[in-house]
Amino acid sequence: MAAKIPVTVITGFLGSGKTTLIRHLLQNNQGRRIAVLVNEFGELGIDGELLKSCQICPEDSDGKDNIFELTNGCLCCTVQEEFLPTMQKLLQRKDNIDCILIETSGLALPKPLVKAFRWHEIRSGATVDAVITVVDCAAVAAGTFASDPQAVLAQREADESLEHETPLQELFEDQLACADLVILNKTDLVDEVTKATVESLVKQEVPGIVKMVDSCEGKLDPSLLLGFNAAVEENLDSRPSHHDTEEDHDHDDEISSTHLILDRAYEPEQLMMELRTLAQNQDIYRIKGFVSVPNKSMRLVMQGVGTRFDQFYDRPWQNHESRQTSLVFIGKDLDTSAIESQLVAL
């Protein structure tokens, strides 16, 4: 029987740096033939398009044979509807694939996806090599998704009926609890003392055997990310989850996404300032997209987490493309009309 295809599941909260990590891995694939599944949250395929622009696909391919976008909802909720047929298609090509990377939505729980590798349609042809959890070091340092254990204890003692954890904190903890490797990303944005504090918080959520590595912009050697041979689907009982006793789970219904496609160009710094203002005025977790810049032949990628933004030019605009500005916003109780009116008026 042919060896199973190793599958690496890359999880992590919104804006942690999963796509950047995968993009770097693809550009430094050391000859590996890699297929990628991207689970987008939102209707515009920003992450998939970013990976297709890596220029690592064969010359006779436009990337569609290597990169699959699963857009029919959060992957942990829709594994049977879209993930299964895509995996079956990939398994038919197993002789031409060395490994598969799955980038989950920032809102996905890892375990329901890993459980799918127990299905007979998949288990004979693929195995989960490892679950890698990417952590935004700066966000955790700011206390966005981590609680002070002493404060939680004090709250519990004061009021047993009080809700101690937000759904986002539970999700963050579940992503860590399923990990074979934790990447502390964006370490360049914090000092050593702060990084040590983040490490301590993460260690509370992972077994001692799970290692952590530091990263800046996802620039890690592929040998650190591939070849764990963990067969994760066979030992899920050792990876606890807040949702282990539930038949189904619900995400925070107030978390949603919206997108805008604008037929105009923007000066990057001016647009970034406006997006920061929007993030301050609304509960926006993530902003990402492509920007048309005046007098520039290159497409600008702009990404934001809270009020922190970065940008880079990924490739030239193609002749058949409209030079539009396309942005996705992910957050809580989004006011889409306010977002659109502010950007149109800019």
C-alpha cells in the first residue's frame, strides 16, 4: 500500500500570520510538491489569491491545481460538504503530491477537522502529520485573548454564575490544546520580557512536550514545520477541547465578515490611517485585501490586526484584471454602511 500523504493543519486566530507562514514555506519548498487548502472567512478569496501569487506553481499552471479555496463556511462546521470532495480529488493525485497544507479559518476549531481523517474515504490515503498553531505574540501580550488566571479565580470565587471566558478565549485555548507545535509569531513587535510573559501564558494551555518557536513574518525553515509523523487523528483523546462533550458547536453569531470592492485607487498611508480609525471605532478583528495605488503597476497587499497594519507589493496587476481596491473586514457587530461611506468619502 502506498504511503499516506502527510497533512499539516495550520491554525491560529485571525491575523496571527498563517497565510504569511504558508507563503514563505511555499517559496522555500526545497523541491516538495505541496498542495494547499485555504478556508476563507468572507466572500473574497484574499488568502488563496495571496498564495497563488507566490510564483511557485509549475509554469503551465495558474495555481488552481495546487491551491484550493474552501469558501462554504467555517471548515470545522462544513467538513463533509466541501472538504471531503476536495480531499478525495487530491487523493486521486497522491502520486504527484508530497504533502498537503490546510490553512483553517481563524474561527475554526482544529479537532472537528482532524476527526475527518478517521473517515474511511480519507484515512487510507492521508494522515495528519501535525497541527501547528500560530500565535500573534503582540496580540496576546496586549491581553486580547488571554486572561489573568488570578483575576479569573477571584471572579469565580466572587460569583459562580459569572461567565469567565469569552468564546474567543475558548477558541484560542482549543487551538493551543490541539497543537504539536506553537509558533510565537510577530516577536519583533514585543520586547524580551513581554515575550517571556506570552510564553508563560501559552505554556498553561499546552502539554510540556509541545515546543514553541519564535517567528518574525513566518520565516521558518520547512524542516521545523514538516515531518512530525504525529498521526494526530489517532490520538485526539490527549488533546482536550472545550467542545469535547458537544455534538455540535456554535461560533459567536455576532462575529461576521463584510467586504468592499471599490473602483478606485488609494494612497497607502492615507488609506491605512482611515482603516485604523475604523478599527478604533468598530470592533474589527481583521482587515485584509488588495489595494490599487496611483501610478503603481504592482498590486499592494494590506493587512491589519486591530490598529496594527503592514503592507507589501506582491505582484504586477495582470492585463485582464480591473485595478480595484478589494478589502475584507472581520469583526463583531460590523456596521457595513459606515465602513463603506468612510472609505468612499476618503
